[in-house]
Amino acid sequence: MKFKTNFQYKASNFQMEDCRIEKVVELSHEDFCRLKITPLDDQPFIMENKDCMFKKDGIMHCLLALEQGGNDGVLIDAEGYNYPRYASYVPGMRDIVNAEMDRAADFIIRWGTENTASGSWCVYFEDLEEHLDLTVREGSGLDSMLRSALKQRPEVAAVDMHDGCIEMEYHPEYCQRLKENKAPELLLKDLLPLLKGSGLMFLCHEEAEQSVLVENLCELTDAGQEDHAALLSARVSEICDTPEGTEIVLTGVDPEELVRFNEAHDAYMEAEQTMGPTMG
């Protein structure tokens, strides 16, 4: 097995330091190579981010340098200098950070989709620190990585971050309370008995111009209802008044079913003139 690592010359110990990433900086391939090859040289990105590196309560607060398009990273505490006084090269650091962002995204999505009654939810950066021990601040680089992780999730319709708040919009089909409160589907066959004698009403389809007179549909015999079961099982998506009469818009059925019913009704009317009522 072959891989790369850093070896310490006559290492005194392998004690691990507690550290917290305060900010992530993306470096070009050239700048990242320069950091690796000449780590004791002054680095412009360190000069610009000195306030992100300090020690407090035994924790080393660090700057993380990642290579653009690369996977490795360097944790840095400059101690007020312009070069890395303390540094740790971490292979696969981007994967480690991305895994943490995925964990935060899981938390945000689960919390929101289980509790929202509107499809919207707000999670504060303080919530991430309290529940996940994850520090995210605006402009830290971690915020943009978290936003990217959230946008890739199918549950998320939109995400915005401002004033320490992560504002979420979820797709309704993923929201538990919205699914529980969703009104049951109204089928044409359930509505039809209520429409008899209600005046001029038309059935239409959201994807076709064909329409059916409701009073004609109400005349169906049992055999006719069985023959036109697909039409009767259509979902009612909208009921609206028009100058011509009340319009009932159907969905979840092939528009040709309206055409087929009209053709059958026309044939019935023609037959009735000579054979009497026989529509089926």
C-alpha cells in the first residue's frame, strides 16, 4: 500500500491539539504548492486573515487553506506572524470538511421537514454550534460550503443565509406536516352525485380543449359507468365559474377519455331516436 504523509524528525511526542476552523481559504494550485514547498515564507492570505488565528481556552483556532480543485489542506496558526508558525498538513481535508457539511445539511433538513407547517424553516448558526459543535459564520468559507451541500439535496427548494440565519424553503412533498394536513383528492365520481340539477356545467381537461356536459355524464347507466371508469376516476383540480357556465377541470386522466365519452354519447342519442334508451 502506498500513500503520502509527513514524518517528524526525532518526534518528541504525537500529542494531538484541539483545534477549530475559523475560516476556509481556497488557494490556487500555484499558491498552494508555494505554501507546501516554502512554508516559512510570508503568505499574503495569512496577512489578510490574522484575526482568524488565536488560542483560547486550550483550543487552537485555525485558518484552513485548501487547494482549488484539490483535496488536501493545511491547518494554520500564524500567532500574529505572516507565515505559518504552527501548521498541520492534512491529506483529504476537503473530504473531511464536506462530510461535516453533509452532517449539518442532514440536521437542517431533518429538523425543518419534520416541523415546518408552511414549507419554510429557519436555522441559526448558533443552533449548529449547540447541536453539532460546528462553528459557521458569514464569510468564513464554511457558509458557502454548507450552502452548496444544501442546494444539492432534493428536499431543498431554496436556501438563503443572512444575519446568522439559514432560511430554508423545502419542497412540500418532503414536509411531514404538510403531507399529514393535505386535503384528500377529490375524484369526479365522488363529486358527480352532487352535481345533478346544478345548472350548466362542463368537464374539461387541463391539457385539451375537449369538454363534456356534466348532465350527459349524469345519465350513465351502471354499464356505462363501468365503460367510462377511467373518466369517472379523474381528479378534480379546479372548479371555476365562466360566462358559459361552471367549469370543472380534470387531471390524472387521458384527454382522449373525454373525446371517447362524447362520441359514445352522440352514438347513443342517434340510436335513441329509433331504439329508445340503450346507452351503456
